[in-house]
Amino acid sequence: MMHYKLLTLTYADTIFASAGSANLTAAAWNRNDEFLVQTKGPPAYQAQALLYAV
């Protein structure tokens, strides 16, 4: 069973998004199969402005 987590952070003009199944437990770091995906980019309002500029 996977308990999915999503974390988003906004800093200045960048948004960071991390998602995955990892926990901060000994089992997660030593025994379980976990995954984590991370990406960064402009916040939605900036991405939309870039799209309209094209």
C-alpha cells in the first residue's frame, strides 16, 4: 500500500514540487521500496503569462 505525499514550495519566482511515497522512517530509508519525484518551474501565473506572450 502506498501513502502518497505532495509538497509544494514557492520561493521568489520559482515553485518546487516534490511527490512520492517516501517517509522519514528507518524502514523507508533501509528496507522499503520508495520513490520520489521532484520538479521546479515558474508559478502558474508566470507560466500562463509566458503562454499568452507567444
